[in-house]
Amino acid sequence: MGCSRLRIGLFCETWGSGGIESFLLNVLPYVNRDRFHIRIIAVKLESDFYLPRLLELGVELDCFPESSRSCHARFHTFYKMLQTNRYDILHFHLFEGMALGYVQAAKAAGIPIRIVHSHNTDLRKSFFRPLKLAVHACAKSVFSDAATHRLACSRSAASFLFSARDDSAGRWIFIPNGIQAERFSFDADRRCMMRRKLGAESELVVGCIGRLCRQKNQRFLLRAFARLHGCEPRSRLVLVGEGTDEQELRTLANASGIGNAVTFYGVSPQIPELLWAFDVLAFPSLFEGLGIAAIEAQAACLPVVCSDHVPQEAAVTELVKFLPLEAGEDGWAEALLHAKCMQRRDMSLEICQAGYSIESTAQKLQALWAGEMHG
């Protein structure tokens, strides 16, 4: 490949405002642009929230020229795109097995290095979920050899996306979803400012960060918060994110009599300030690849109550409590009400020592791209 920069394509099925996008935007400032030329490829633009950030970083986003309900048509579109935009390496950030068809298309197009990075552990519940899981399992088997390297953000994420043979043989590399830990170091003054902005200076503030969708399970959280609010009227729930369930969640909040105590904050670049303002982070997800918001919360010295569907790798400090969803709304209300951190302090060193610094993550990815690490 000579001394020219390696051309790296970072593939996502959608580009929106979720965890994969956040992870990539954390990594990109630490990538050596003298060695690597980066482009992002997405089948579909779902949200333009992060587009200004990509512009700041000088990273181009290529979206598919047409959309189709047919997977085969999308795979062929990708194959044709790769004929005109050549890459040395394609790094696929994937949620489910059928998307491995894009990796097969890259193999057919002659892309020499094809890295598959698993970020998920399940498919959302729906009427067609059993069929989708069957297709997922079949695709894992059929396309398993299309990848040259396999990465995962947790042990369960590896098991979900990679074939049983690759998983059992350990043919994958654990890559922590690193963060800029020092950016989240607790700031008492800015906590007060954000709490004033939220109108919650003297309230117990429960936060939840994530897409407003069934996976993140905000409907359950609203019911649990209704129980909590009945015990502690001076309490507020702040939902940070956007998504398809927003109107349904607003309706549920109003029907539960807590509409005035729930803030739909939307997406925000002020995640550190929000975490400082919260008193506890609720993480009731039905499934997660890792749960990067939980790592960020610990860096902000914020207690976290997680469902037991969140991977154990998310607990890098003693601030995390795992609680089964079977504990019900009352159990979750009690846990959130009594989650306390007596003294907020700088946790950045502990987060970095646990391997979750973004600098470390970026170094590992660049070593892999450069052929200095194998998996």
C-alpha cells in the first residue's frame, strides 16, 4: 500500500444520533489523519444532529444514492459504490446478522480488509421478531467468513453477531467503547447551572439518556417514575434523546399524571452537564451492546441503576447497580429513590485505568487498521 494514507471506510446502516455515532465521533479526533483517510458510509441518514460535528472534523458522509426494501438491492448498490470509491479497509459497525451481507458485498468487490464490529445483543420485540432472529442466525452462518477481523464492545455482543465457531474459538477482539473521561469530571458549579436550567434546583432528578424507542424501555421507566413521584413529589425525570416513541411516551406521561414532572430534553451536546445535574441515571434497556451512557455516567461520578440486560462490562466502578426488570416498577422506584452518591468527585483516572479511555480505544483501532494487531 506504499506510504500513502490508508483509505478507511466506516460503515453504518443508518447515521443518526445513537450510540455508534457517538462512539465514532469520540474516536475520530484521535485518529492520525497523516496515516488514515476516513469516510463514513451509511445506507440512510436518520438524523442530521451530528452532521455539523462531522463537518468540523473534516469527515465526509456518503449515503446510498437510492433506498430499497430489498436487502439484495441494497447489497448490490453497495457493491457498485465500491467500484467507484475504493477502500483499503472497510470497518463495519453492525447491529444484526443480515447486515453481514454488506461485508460479503465488500469481499466480492475486492476490499482486502473487512472488519466487523458488533454493537448489539438482541433484536427489538415485534410481531416478526422470531422470523428476524431466524434470518439473523442464518445470515451469521452464511456470511461468517466474509470478515477478516471481528471486534465487539462486550462478550454478549460477540456471541450475538459472530458464528458459534468464531465465538467459541475466541476469534474476536474486545474493544472498549472509550470516552473522553476528563470531559466528564464532576463540576459542582455547572451542576447548579444546569439544574436551574431544568427548573429542578431542589428536586431529585432521575435521568435517562438514549433513543426514545422500545429497546431503551422508557415506557417501563415512566411507570416506575410515577411510583417514585408518588413517594417523592419533589422529583423530576429527564429523558435525553429523540426517537419514534416520543409521542407515545408523552401521552403515557400525561395519562399517568406525571406530565409536569417529565422533561423531554431532546438530543443535546451537553451530556456532561446533564450528567452532573442528575442524581441518578436510569438504564432499563431490554438489550444493549454495552451502554456507553453508563460509562459516561460513572466518569461523572453518578450512580447508575441498570437492567440485567445491560452487559456486565458496563460496570467499571461500584457506582453501578444491576436490577432485574422483574423487580417491577415498585422495585425500580425504590432503587432510583435510594441511589445516592455522598460526594461527587473526579473519576476520570478510574475510568482510564479500567481501559475505557478514548485515547486507548483509538490506539487499538489504528493498530488494527495498520496491520499491527490481529484478530
